[in-house]
Amino acid sequence: MVKHKTPLLDQLESGPWPSFVSDIKQEAEHRQANPKKLDYQVPADCPDDLLGVLELSYVDGETHWKHGGIVGVFGYGGGVIGRYCDQPEKFPGVAHFHTMRVAQPSGMFYTTAFLRQLCDIWELRGSGLTNMHGSTGDIVLIGTSTPQLEEIFHELTHNMNNDLGGSGSNLRTPACCLGESRCEYACYDSQELCYQLTQEYQDELHRPAFPYKFKFKFDGCSLCCVASIARSDMSFIGTWRDEIRVDQKTVAAYVGGEIAPNAGAHSGRDWGKFDIQKEVIDLCPSQCMRYEGGKLEINNKECVRCMHCICVMPRALKIGNDRGCSILIGAKAPILDGPQMGSLTIPFIKVEPPYDEIKEFIENVWDWWMEEGKNRERIGETLKRLGFAKLLEVAGIKPDPRHVQEPRHNPYIFWKEDDVKGGWQREIADYRSRHQR
Amino acid sequence: MAFISSGYNPEKPMEGRITDIGPRHFTEFLPPVLAKNKGAWDYHEILEPGVLLHVALSGDKVYTVRCGGARLMSITHIREICDIADKYCGGHLRFTTRNNIEFMVGSLDEAKALKADLNGRKFSGGSHKFPVGGTGAGVTNIVHTQGWVHCHTPATDASGTVKATMDVVFEEFQNMRLPAPVRISMACCLNMCGAVHASDIAILGIHRKPPIIDHENLDNVCEVPLAVAACPTGAIRPTKIEYQGKQVNTVAVKQERCMFCGNCYTMCPAMPLSDKDGDGIAIMVGGKISNRITKPSFSKVVVPFIPNEPPRWPSMTKVIKQILDAYSADAHKYERLGDWANRIGWERFFEKCGLEFTAHLIDDFRDPAYYTWRQTTQFKF
């Protein structure tokens, strides 16, 4: 039985792409039928009421969710986002409808046993609706009441050995690509580094002590599948510093048309015969390759490791053996001072347990930001305000042309007194002894 | 409803409390063939749209079938995903960063059977449950935010705009015939909790009316200095006014300075922005996150405003299709949408996409604006 008429949302049930409306309806029906005879701990009809309030927004062109609300579990300052409906009389099932963020495993691999256990908790104690996954990477459980928060947390930690994720001005749940578990491009174990740093910084993740949010993301190579360079305050991007490994016979097989270029990614259109000159050599951003006499030559010293040639011929070209990662700082979306990409701070660092060098760097950067950052200022904005050179100074990194796109356009250098012979303290009488007024 | 205790004792919250344990270690969840060959993969191949082969140095092979999904997902749906993974994949699966689901099997025959099974499953309303695709030079799933489903600041809905868009570009999800991958992203306000500022095509909810000030309640629910400090353009100042015969502390907004970011509302619930006529969508294009060939780049605003037209946002999907079709017809192989626009020039981009250029599209926000103006005599007629 349909609780609310939803003529607008119903129009989103047709068309090929999976319909979230159909899915919510399916959950509503499941809860009405209640095949397991559960004593639902939040209103059984909350999916119906969610559709109802969403339909109202489709009519009104405005949201019907109230601003936040401080709710959480004891001792944590994040992981739960309070949410209340502004039409609670019409939609009592979603009057209190808080979000819980659950820490996801590195690379978002699951066993069905894990997911079924989570579904069981969320069926009894929540709305039965989720996001797989939220923008930062957490499993997001949408919709429960305040009294259920501690119960869910207790079951998650005691029965599933799993924690909540982050929210607010703290370390947000770190995220990584699938890395070495199924990718030949992975230049370091992004999943393991993500896991180890998540464990190391649990306190920073659960108890807000930062000026604003802080995100770690870990990409195994410069293709950046988890968008670390655009979306994380500290971005770890895999790279190498030796040579691309070349198998000339296999290069010849690509040239001869025996193997589809670009791992078959362009197979839906006839782009003509593979042309290594046009498709690889000419597109190399540093022009460090040539193909002559049936032999591919790479001037590795000039290579900027963009991955294009490797992507086009993945069976012939392989990432180097001396691997590690680059660390970039300060990426964020436009709020407030405009969008920022991460700025290259450590061009190359080895990624090896116990990761002491990386942790030391992180902690130096945090100490500085916690001291200097203003309320609700992302570290990228602190960098813009105080200068990139300041970051290098606090992190003890020697400035290097790799830190800039190009040198500065103005000569307004903030010299320090120590830089100048004789310092800055001068006597006007001494000056006047040489110059009349 | 009778309260069912988990075992938690509210009288003694610290008793037996487990905290700070983080997520489970990922190796608990890896399919055996992945665990065995971790860090020792040789190469991969996309055999057909949505089907990947990864070959390990050991010679082991794993076939992955990728399918799309709405990121807003019920537990009934997740249980069906589990049933599929139990039937075909020994109880293992993964999700991608773009809300796709990946099932891994040991042979091409199993992959083909799985693909057929997935493509055959439909919701009662007729849409696919698990459409296979989202690989290679095509459109993959859209990453997005909560929208009207569960957020207090949106200027549009997220799930609805995504469903409407994916229905229109669905063929490109199931094919690999574009010049390069096209990543579409959606954020329902300028906060961009699903950062869309580096996407080939970005759908962005925007407000266009300054906040309404709830003078009666503002001083009770907001810290005035925080509301003032929240404004990036300094448009908000503290003030006292007479309200219904009483002196109240409140704020005043210099409306012509408002850039409609909503940061004040984030800090102060007595300053709502949302409005049926004011709110809608901006379209941005040409961003990317990969370092391949060209550097990562930001998305650029190419359509300043499209009204909200629920439930299917036809004007918005028409614009997206126009851009995608123009790109598909004109770009070189491997050329991302932004690289194509840079090569042909933005004057050509607007011409080829049939879009109008207006003053709204010329940046006037702080220093970076200057670097987007054209300081050369190189242009096209």
C-alpha cells in the first residue's frame, strides 16, 4: 500500500538507469511486509515518508531538511550528522533522520558476510537506506533516531569490529584506490598506507582538534582514480624515479596490430590502425620518446611519468622499479576562496613500513596548521595566506624548482633581516653624514 | 515498539566500550586470487564494455564485471548484490569510487553468464538494477551528493538530476566509442561535498537569491560574529533592529555583494537561501584529475543557470547531451573534453556546442580571475 502519492517521483522509475525511487519503494514494501517479523526500532514507514518529503521538494523546489543538530556517540566529535525534517507532522517517519558514517575498508572490497551483517543492523535500527558510498568514501547509513546511535555504534564495534568514520573539523575518513590488489600501475601499496595512517590517527579522526576538515587520499599512480590531487588536503600519488621497463617485442606486437591499444578502451569506434607515432610519441608531454627502426627509445631522465604511453601499451611498458610517492598539499573544492589542486610538496618519498618519515612530515604540517590556521580555513587556504615557502620551512624541505610551475612574476620578496648584510638597524645620522637633507 | 538493547548500558557508557578501532583490514575482504597476486599484476584488458581481464605475473587471471548503481541504495538491493556475489564470486565484491559495483570471477564464460544475469535484472518500474558498463572511453557512473533527499543546503536534487542525466547518456555508459573517458559529477550546492571542480562535465546546484534573515530567531540560534565571519565578500555586518516592538541583535546583508555561496547559512540557520525560482543548475566542463598527457585542470562554467525542472530536468539534460555530442564528433582520440576545448579554442567550443556566451561566464572573483582573461591577440573569428 502506497502511503503518499508521488506522481513526480514516479516519473523517475522509467528509463534504463537504476531508479533510486524504485529502490526506495522496494524497501518500503519490504518493511510493510516485514517478513522477519522484526520489531523495527525506528518507524517502519520511514522509506515511505522519505519519498513523501522528497516529492514535496519536487513540488516546492526547495529542501525540507533542517539545519544540522548536534548528535553523536559518547566521546566522538564526528561520524554522525544530525538531520531533522522541517515537516515532521506530515512525515513523522523521518522527523529524526540522522546519518551515520561507517569507515570503509581500503579499496572498498567486501565479503557478503560483512555486508549482510551491516544490513541486519541497519534493518532493525535504521531506515534500511544507505549510500554505497558517500563522497569521501564512507559507507553512509541514512536515517536513524538519536536513541539508536549508541546501539548501532555498540553493535558495529562489538559485533563487526568496525568503527565510524569522520565528520566535522577533524581528519576525514581516508580513502584510496584499489592499488596493488588488482592494478599493475600501483606504485606503492595505497591500501596499506591508507589503513596504517587511518589507524595511527584515530584520535584526530574522532575528536575534532583541527581548524577545519582535513582529507587524506591515496592514489597508486598519477592517473588519480580517487581524485586525490583535486579532493584531498594531503594527497599521496604513486610514482617511480628510475626507468619505464620496455618489452620491445610486445611494442612491435602493438605496432603490428596484434594487440589492441589502450587495453581495448577505445574498441567501440573504428579509430583506424594503431599509429605509435601519432598516438604515443607525439602525445608525450615531455617529448622524451622516439620510435625508429622498430625500436622504442625513452629518454627516462626527461620523462614526467604521465602514464600515457603505459596506458596505451600496458603489456609492453611497465612502471619503474624504484617506486614511492609524491605528496601534494592543499586541494579543495571552491568554498570559499576558489578551487585548489594539491601543490607538489615532496616530489618523491619511499613508502615503506613503518612509514616514519611520512608520519613525521604529516605531524609537522599539522602542528603548523593547528597553530596558524583560522577557524574553518582549509590548509590550502592557509598556504595561500602565508605562502608556500612557509610550508617548506616548517616541514624542513629544501626549495626546489619542482615546487613551482614557474618562478614568481613580481620582485616583492619578503626578505628577512638575517638575509641582508649588516641587518636592518641603521642610524639616520650615519646616512645624513653622506647625504644632505 | 519495544526498545531492543544492543548490550550498551547508558548508565555506564564506558563499560566495555570499544573505540578507535578504524575500519577492518582490507586483506580480510580480498578475493583469494587477488590476495595471492597482490602487487604482482602484469597487465589488464577491457574485453568488452563492463568486462575487464587482469592477468597476474603468475599467469592467474581474474575477470571483473562492472555495473552501475544508484549510490542511494536500499539494504534489499545490497542483499541482492550479496546473493549475486555468493552465486558467482565466492562471496566477494567491491565498489568503485564512482559508485559502480564490481564482481570478480575466474573465467570468461562465468563473466559472460554473470553479465547476462546482471543486465536481465530490472526494478518493478522497468529500470535496470545492474546495468553492465562504465569502462574505457565512455561515460561512467556519476558521483554525486545528497540533494533534497537528505541535505539542508541544496539548490537542487542530486539523485533526480543524476537519474535523468544517466538515462539520456545511457548508451555511452554501455559503449566505449568516445574519444576519451568522460567523467560527469554532480554537487547540489557550492559546498561541493562531492567535489565537482575537476570533472569533464559538472552539474552544480546554485542559489541566486541572498539569504532571508529570520530576525526574530537569529540571535537565539546563531553566533552573530560567526555569521559575519562566514561571508567571503564581507557582505554581512552585525546590527540591532526593532522587531515587533523589541530591540533584537541580528545581521544586515549587503545584497549586491552576495555571491550566493551559502556559507552564512552553514554557520547560521536563521539565514536560509533556498528558493524555487532562485535556485537551479550551472553546468561546468573541461576539468580532469588525471595527469595523463596534460595536467589536472579545473572545470569551467559554460552555462550559468538552468532552472530546476523536476522530475527530469529536460533543459539540463539537453545541454549535457549537446556538449557530449559535439565533443564526441570533433575531439581527437585520447583527448579529454577540456583538452579538446583548449585546442579548438573556447570561442569554437561555444559555437560547436550551440551555447550562448554571457557576461556571467567571465570570472570576476579575486586574483585568479585575471588569469582567465585573454592576454594575447591569438583568437579565432
